[in-house]
Amino acid sequence: MGLVLTLAEIHELEVTESYPAAIDALEERLKTHPAEEETVVRLGFNCWLVAEEGERIDPTLSTEQYAERFMELFRTYKDTFSESADFCFAFGLGMSLFWYLYPGATERQGKALLKRASKLDSFYKTIITPISTFARWRYRTGRHASQEALARRFSGRGVLAKYYAVD
């Protein structure tokens, strides 16, 4: 087993988009802490981010590998963290926006997870707003939450802080 970094140390890798080092560090951490929700949430979010933005981040990254890992994490932990708004949000956002990247995922499944996150934690109602477009529901994010609220929720949380520009 490799060196297990703290979440604070991994945070620095995530916000500087040091891939694959950030994901590798989270994978190592998961081996030691297999039930740590924060590690699963951040690993999943990182996987979907790299699967979607890999070409921009580093053209040599295997985006398909990260897409497959995203779904593997989801299948492994969906029952364990079904009552976690953060888990539902992290995986739901990836699936609802980029379902076509993930083997076996559907946009509908992603939207259901986002709806669940909103029901579990009212914070997510402020950043997940359903809007109707040609009779199809879409979600837009970050429209109603203040930067202060986003910072309170995501500051120090690696990829989540980076994604919402709070660190």
C-alpha cells in the first residue's frame, strides 16, 4: 500500500488539477478508509470531471478509464450513501450533465439523484434549479447560492472547491 495523504493534502492536488496524482491519492485513501464518505464523493466528482474535461486537463489521460471508475464507485456505494446529499449531488450532477460518457448511466438517473440531494439537504435546492426547456427538465447550477454559501459548504473540499471557485 502506498502513502496515504490527508484530505487537506489531496485538496492541494485537486485545486491545482494535478491529475492523475489527485485521483491516485484518493484511491489510496479509499483503500485505507473504504467507508469514508468524503473520499468517495471527491473521488467520484474527480472521475467525472476528468472524464468530461480530460482533454483540456491533460490530453494523455484515459478519460474512458475515469468514466468506468465513476460508475464502479456509484454502483459500489449507492446503497451505503443513499441518504447522503453530497453523494447524491456529486454523482447526480455528473450523470445528469454527461450521462452519455458513463457506461450504464442515464440522464434520468442523474436527475433523480439531484432531486434526492435537494430533498435530503435544502442547500442543494439553492444550486440545483429545475428549469423546463421544450418540456424536458434540465438543471442549472450555481444560480441562487451566494458565493459565501458555496464557500461555507465547499471550501477546503478539493475538486468541489475548485469547481465552485471558492478556494
